[in-house]
Amino acid sequence: MSLSAPERDALATIDGAQMLAQVEAWCPVNSGSRNLAGLEATAALLAQAFAPLGEVQLRDPAPADQMLPTGEVVPLVHGRNLHLVVRPQAPTRVLLTGHYDTVFPADHPFQSLSWREPGILNGPGVADMKGGIAVMLAAVTALEASPWAPDLGYEVVLNADEEVSSLGSAPLLLECARRVDAGLTFEPALPDGTLAGARPGSGNFAIHVQGRSAHAGREPEKGRNAVVAAADLALRLAALVAPDLKVNVAKIEGGGPNNVVPDTAVVRVNMRPSTPAAEARALAALDAAIASVAAAHEVDAHHHGHFARPPKPLDANQLRLFELVKAVGADLGLPIGWRDAGGVCDGNNLAATGLAVVDTLGVRGGAIHSADEFLIVDSLTERAELAALLLMRIARAGFRRAA
């Protein structure tokens, strides 16, 4: 299928210079996931940018908590989430998601933009994913200029905590995902434009080990060393690695003076199962390892956390949307391919509701989560055209959620 005249006219509204200006305005405003003031400032900028499309709401995050190194569980506050609803009564509806938090806190040295070379912009969030938000905005604006706009309703969610597992925004994302027909997420594609296909799940856990302190010289036998028990647990968890399960023991916190048997420690671990069966097995193995270590070392132990990102297999339901993106790309002269990815994102959560989701419709770029992060500037227009045409084709085809 070639481009129709109305499609070409709608795509002609996409302005690469305007998108670049948005990236240059948004990225120097620090919006690290824990920088609440910076998140609020960024939310105000984004709400203003999306306001021409409809009423933008700032939704409060859901309650969340975290385990401290002492084992105490305390509240964890996240930023507010932008939510926009357009034409909720349309016959076909799409959810577009993005995140405006970054991994760079307010005190990180990486705060400004620079040109690595002509057409390659370096800066915090240029690819992951304020550049993707600019692409999203341009795409829905182009849709509004097309004759198919009345046939497509959409919701936009821009969340403030994706980089820290979306604990505060997950209920909003799931609420929206359950009432639409397709999901489009604007995480960055790879530098060559390749999309992420299947994704593993991800769970972050903190295990508190409570031992008993004692004098390390006079009567160490009366103590129960929490750090030693935590180290034993760390080794047992690391041994759970399998072809369908990645395990990263990231940190052991605890201990004190050399002459005191430590009575408390916390082990922090990330698990990434590639299938729901692997997720269930990992959780059972975690509980078994904790119980075994507690018995062997005569300590108390319990875990905090859960699998916040379910596995996202590339099944038939997902493939039908990927194939549509591929066909749209072909009409634009863009070869579209995909491959399995090791990372996770909000697309995992959306797909777990049964929604077909393509979650790397953002810019081409790379070196994300590092001070070398870059955006290929030409991809702003390229990816906006891809997403805009995809929206028009979804409307024309009457794409529906799988039964």
C-alpha cells in the first residue's frame, strides 16, 4: 500500500526543527526519578506542550514503599503522571505511553546538551526518552490533521517513575491498557531502527536478615552473623541463573565495627525471567533460599519487593501489531525489524493485560543510562512519520484488541 494524498498531507505537518527545539528545552531540566522538584517542573513543560490536544491531568502516584538498609519499610514518594484522553467514544482506541524521568539525579555531572558531531546530540534523556515524547506529540498532532482522526481515540500517559519500575504509575497504566485496542510506547529504538521484540520480566527484591549481635572476641558464639548469612544467601541466589532466568546480586548492606558480630544485613537482587513459568520458579526458589539460609544460620529473614515487570513474549497477538508497523515502515522506505531485548519497560506491564504493544517507537539513539547517551536527530522526523502513519492505518483498519 502506497501513501495516499491525505496521508502525505498529514505527514507534512511534522516539523523536525520544532521537535529538536522541544528536546533542547526539556532535557536540561533535570528529571531524575527521585528529584521531585525537577519532575514537577518537567511535568509543567509537558502539560503545556500537550494542552492543545485536550485537557491534561496530573495524576497522583499510587502508594509505594522501600526497604532501608536497616530492614525498615518506609513510604517511597514518586512524581505525578500526565494523563490525556481524546475521543474516548471512538470505535478504535490506542494508548500512547512514555516516561519523563531519567536515571540522572540532580547531583549527577551529566546535565547539559552537546553536539558530538553534526546530527548527533548528546544529553540526559535525549533518547531515553524525552526525544520519544517529542516524537509522540508530533505523531498525534499529525493524526489530528488527517481525515481518520474521528475514527481513533487515544490516551496518553507520561509517567514519572519508569526508570524505577513504575511503582507509582502502574495502576494508571493498567487502568488505561484494559480499555484500549493497542499500545504504543516511545522508548528509543536501537541506532539502526531495530525494535525490541520479546522482553524478559524483572523483579527487584530486598531481603532483610536479622541476626544477633555479640562481642566478636569474648563470646562470638552467642552471636548470629547477619552479614555471613547474607553472603550465603547471595551465593545461593546467584546459583539460580538459568537459560530462562538472569539473576544479579547487586548489593549487601550491613555490618559495623570489627569487634561486633553484625546483627542486620540486607541483600538486594534483581531477577529477570524470560517466561511466566520462569518467574514462578524464581519466586519459589527465592523463598526456599531464604528459608534455608535462615535455618542454617539461625537468623530471621524475609523479602520485600515483587516482579514489577512481567515477561513480554513475542506471541501471535504481539506479532500482528509488529507486522503492521513493518508494513507502515515499508511504505515510508524504512526497513523495520525486531529482536529480543534484555531490558524491560512499561510495555511489559501493558502486554500483560493482553494488549498488543510495540514499545520502541521512539527515536534512534544509544548509550542510554550513561553520560554518552545520544540522539540521531534525523530520526525525530523519521520516527514521528512512522508513528503518525501507524496511527492513521490503525484507524483505517479498525484494529481491535484480541478477544
